[in-house]
Amino acid sequence: MKLANINSGQALQTLMIRNKLTREQLAYDLGVSKVTLSTLRNSKLINGRNLVMICEYFKISASEYFKLGEKEA
């Protein structure tokens, strides 16, 4: 897994679809604004604090999260 081939926003979108979560619901559950959540969904990178918050919410490891964001070669 190469970090250059990871799209964090895609991973988050995949998790939201799988868990049938709206932007509003996830933003509320995470305690962030809808703007912040939108930024996370549209970003290829993620900082450590947000990664931990998202992984804890969805009860997955960071490696599982990144695997969801891997781009097909």
C-alpha cells in the first residue's frame, strides 16, 4: 500500500454509504460542522486526530480505513 495512492475522502464516503449515514447525521455524531465533514469527504489526506475520530466512530483500524481509500491501479 503506497500512501500516494490513498484517497481519504473516498474511504469516508464508502463508510458513509455502507452505514447509510447522511452528511448531517455523521457531522452531528462526530461533533463537527457540516463544512468540516464536507472538507474531509473531499480531501485526499487526513490528519491523525481526524483519522482516530473516524476510525473510533466506525470501529475500524487505520489500516482498514486506508484500504477503503486505495485507488485501483
